[in-house]
Amino acid sequence: MSELLKVHNISKTFRRNQVHALKNVSFECDKQDVISVVGASGSGKSTLLRIIAGLEIPNEGEIILEDNKINSSEVFLSPEKRNCSLVFQDFALFPNMSVRENIFFGKNASKNKPMIEELIEFTRIKNLLNRYPHEISGGQQQRVALVRALSINPSLLLLDEPLSQLDNELKHQVRNELIHLIKKVGATVLMVSHDIEDAMYMANKVLILNDGVVDQIDLPSKIFNLPSSSYVARLFGKTNILPFNDFSYIKHHFFDKDRNEEVVSVRPHEFKLNHSNPSSKNPEIKGKVLSINAIGAFYEILIDTGKFELLVHIDKVNQIKTADDLSLYIDKK
């Protein structure tokens, strides 16, 4: 893959309240990459997208798109001159325009009519072309917004929380449609998401922002299994942050600034009952059940080892009660 986007040392401070939204953010994006940008609320996700789109001006750094400098200390290319499309969280369809007028509103969209007609067929919105945005559902509005964004055949598609306005059932359907659409057109996508499941499901890379700083960028599976910090580990789901000194047989560890020590991240599902694999070479962990909750196909159990508490997920096939003594081991793949 060839490099499409290069972001180098981008910083942004909002002077009205002296908030440092981004601090020396750098990363690269290859053609046909789908990169999810995730992080806690206020970590700078949407600000990064708006800067790349040209809707915000950074204080420092440069951005290169298709070998053309679009942001630097000397250069600022206006949004309409950048070969990228931004789909806003609320879709931002023009309420006084029909679906057809919305789709063909973009600059040079009329030149791409054959491609747009194909996208209209692919997204099944042909029967909606004469309706207005308020006359169609949220999922249909999402499809229209995406076709409009792709109508100018952009080099880079920017999506700001593209699924956040949809309920869970509809979101899963639209997410699959979005993945198929991205693959069909071979789009390169930078997508902000607060939903970790969406980020892992849709992207081939995930970029983690923490208070305006890039904490980690890698494959979704690597970030889940090999987090660079406690922040990243917790962002990707429930986990136990434990002292490395007590679990030195676990290979991956990292430094926790708040605890001022090396730690490991162990997911609840990585604990196993000793009787299920008595030949395990990993040390035994003994503890007493403090609480137990039935969640789907497993129990979520809080265990007191005497030194620390553990959050553990155990299959429901096991009969476990509060105050039971359990013998566990850690099975990290």
C-alpha cells in the first residue's frame, strides 16, 4: 500500500479557554486503510478530523494528502480545495433539498454520475430520491449522507461518529452496509468512534487518543491484547490491572504512572478454573467469591485474593455461589 495521508506534529489549543485539544499528533494512513480514532470524551478525536477537513486551523504541524501539503506554518488549503469528504455525526443533510439534490450538491458530483448511480443502486436508496430528509429514516439518512460524501470521489473519507445516531439493532445493520460500501469503492477512511466494538469491527488500524496525545496506534487485536497503558486497556473493555511483580510470568507489561510501577492487564475471560485444566503450568490463584452476577452465557464474579480483588468471567456450566473458595489460573493466548 502507498501512503495517502501524513499527519506530523499537529497541535491545537483553543485560546478562549486554553484547552490543549491536540499535542504533537503524528501518524500515517495508507491507501484503503480504515483507521478508527478512539478515546475518552474530550480526547481530541473530532478536533483531529475537523483539522484534516480544514474546518479548524492547527497551531503547529503539517498535513500532507496525496503528496500535497494542505496544512503547515505557510500553507492552509480551504476545505473545498481538499480532496476529502466529511460526514458529520448528525449527517447534515440539507432539509430543503430532496435526497437527489443532496447527493448531487457536491462540487464536480455531476461529473461522477455513473459512479453515483451505481452507489445509489448499491445502497438501495433509488426509491427515496424525490423525498426530503425528514421523510426518511435514520438509517436511510446515513446512506444518503455517505453517497453524498462519496459523490465527489474523494481520496479520503472522514466519518465523525457515523453510527452514534442509530439504535443498536439498526446500527449493526448499517455498520455492515458501511463496511461493504467502503470495500466496494476502495475508500480510505478515517473514522472517529466512541464505540470500541465498532472501531474493532470496522477498522484495520486503531489510533488511541488520550488527552490530545497519541497513546497507541496498531491493529485492533494487538491493542486489545497488548495495550500500551492502563488507559488503553480499560478503554477496550473490562480488565484487571495487576502488579507485574506478582505476575512476572506474563510477557506483556507496561508502566502505570498513577501506580508508579510495572503492571499487566488481564481480561476477565482470561481467568480459568483450575479443575478445567489441572495440567496448567501457570501459578494457582486462590480467592473467595465476593459477588456473582449472571450475564448472558457467563458469570461475572468479584473475587478477593487477600491481596487484591479480581473481576472474573466463568462459564455458567460451573456451579458457583457467593463465599465459595475458587482456584484459578491465567490463560493468556
